[in-house]
Amino acid sequence: MLTPSLSVPAGMSRRHFMQHLASSAVAIPGLQFLNHLQANAAEVRKNQKACILLWMSGGPPTIDIWDLKPGSKNGGEFKPIGTSGDLQISEHMPETAKVMKHLSVVRSMSTREADHNRGRYYMHTAYIPNPTVVHPTFGSVVSYELGSKRKDLEIPSFVSINGPSMGPGFMGMMHSPFQVDSNGEIRNAGANDKLSDARFNQRKMMLDAIETDFIRSDRGQLPKDHQDVYKKAMSLFTSKQMSAFKVNEESPEMVQLYCGTGANAAGGAMGAGARNPFGMGCLMARRLVEAGVPFVEVDLGGWDLHAGVFNTLKNQRLPVLDRAIAGLTTDLEQRGMLKDTTIVWMGEFGRTPRINQDVGRDHWAASWSVMVGGGGLKGGLAVGETDQDGTSCISQAYLPGDIWATVAQAMGIPLDTVHTSKNGRPMKLANGGTAIKELIG
């Protein structure tokens, strides 16, 4: 039985929100129907554009992954290898190397925000934190611009897997990320009690009447948002599209494509392994995009590598990452979905070229890399350049807004779009960033 783990929209207590979800869940006798529903993904998707963000919590050392410096004192232990594109990447990314003709690396990111929270906010929103306004994460922007127009989409238009994303800011809680685990479970949303259809419908009508009267009392936007979230929860539990979350139904061969064949099924702590959370999260992301969801974020943490960077990368992070990126890219391409689905890989910053006394790398935002691909963008390229030691950008430097402007153009969102904050301030899409010309197909 599906029981997905929800993130609670701003302005509503978790307990209050869960009461609505639990009410709708128990009202559907046994919820047994969820085990028999199949989403007709081909009809729902209809070549609709989507983005999958692979979020690397903690700040990954891109100098050891995408922009190696052999021969430099900062180069570290890893060697670069050739790929199917016109660039080299880490020797510990051999499966990804095979699909790099579809993916490109922007090697001259320079954001100058080396604090975890500020960097996370900046990379998600394209705006530096400002005490006067809370900006929406780009997933919420996509939900607002595209998800709200997909009338056949009954499940949330912005899903975050394995960890929370940033919030919707002034976009409103209807565009909050819907947070789930990679096993497809929604926690705290079910119950063993059963209600008849008649009692369920009666309760629903009563609640609709109460909330409609409350809205008419002119108490601001929050009651309307509250009712919208409730209605979304109702449609969620009765939708055939819920089967997109049932990732555990995938074949062993598909799981192997995303997770490899290792013995560690517990969660990727010691290599790729069977059904590690990140690999399964990427597989779920494909299922959700196939069902019509326009933005999915998948979290992989463990990148704050102030010590033991090379052992951790070689034995833990990179085997998981390598298999998942390669599996996702291959699967999307084989299904004819890669041309409509943009993949973005990034963290809040990179890590220092200099290796510290603990054989680690510290926070570094002056010169680092982001990977992008699919969505009709040009693949197999290294865009931008850092110097021979990786300490500075020696070509045009790029900001988060440039990445998201590139994604927006790939998704068909006009770059001249302007949103209005709650206090009436105009906010340019992606903070007025410029699409990276080398990547635009």
C-alpha cells in the first residue's frame, strides 16, 4: 500500500494537513484499488517538457568528477578518462562516460556563495537570499508555469525525492515540492479504519461547505490555498497516476540499470548495490516524468567532504552516482523521452582545489562545475574553462540564473517572463539569467 511522505506547505501545520490526508485515505475502502491502477503514461505525457534535478547535498568536489587537473598539485588521486563526447571525466564514472554524448559540463561556474544554506538557496532560486522576499525554487516556477496548465495531471507537478527541496516562496503552497521517499511510500497518510463511499462523500461535502463559507468571509489568500491543497490531496488518492510512485514494481533488469548489481541493498553506503535510494529515486523520477510531472528533484547527500575525500568518492559516492546517471540517461533515451527531459546535476558549490591536511576539500564557490543534458540541449561538450590548478575561471563565468535560463529555454518557458512577489516587486525569470549559447540546440 502506498503511504507517500509529505512535505507540509507553508502556512499549515503538519498535523492539520495530515488530518485531511488521513481522512481521504481512510475514506477509500481498504485503498486496495491502488494496487491495481496503471497510469497510461504515453497518453498523459504527450511529449511534454520536464526537468530532473539531481541535487548533491553538501557541495560535491567537481574537480574530482567533471574537471580533473592531472599533473597539478591540486589534481588529487583520480585520472581522467575519455567519453562518448568531446570531454574527459573521472575514471570512477565509467558508465556515465558512455553516455556523455548526451550530457555537457559547464566548468566555469562562479557563484561566490560558499555557505551551505546561502549556496543552496542561490542555486535553487537564482537569487541571493534577501530578507525582504522569499524567492521560489525553480521547481516551483516550473510547477506554476507548466504544471498548472497540464489539466490531465492529477498528481503534484513538483516532486522531491529523498530529501526536501527549497520552498515555493511567493508562488504559494500549491507549488510546494511534494516530498516522497525513493521506495514510493507516503508516510502518515494512511489508516486501517474503513469508511463506506457514502460516508466518505458526506464528509467531503461537509468539509467543502465549511471551507467555502470560510473563504467567503474574506480572510485572505490562505483559506483558498488551504482548500486547493485539500482538493489536490483528494485527487491524489483517487488518481490512477499514483502508480507512478510504485517504483518497487520495476523489473530486476531495470533496477540493475539504475543501481548496478552490488550486494548492498540497504542504501548505497558502500557502492551502487541493489535498490540504493538514489538509483531508485532516479528511476522514480523517470516514471513521474512519464506520467506528466514537469519537475522532479532527486537528492543525494554526503558531499561535505572535509576529510577522506578520495576514499569516500571511490568507494561510496561515485559508484552510486555513476550508475544512476548512466541508467537515467540511457532509459530516457531508449524511451524517446530524453529530447523532452532536461537533466541537471549540481550542488550548492564545489570544493577547494587545494587538498587539506585531512585529505579533504573545503567549501569553494569561485570555480566549479554543473552538468546539464537532454531536453534538446547539445551534449558532449565542456563549456567554460578553469586554469591548470582549478583555482579560477579563465573563460566566461556562469551564474545559477544562466543554468536555469538554459533549462527554461529548453522547456519552452519564455525568458522574458516576470513574476510578482507578494509585496508587488517584479521578479525576472531566473533572475534575468542568459541561456548558455553553446548548449542551445
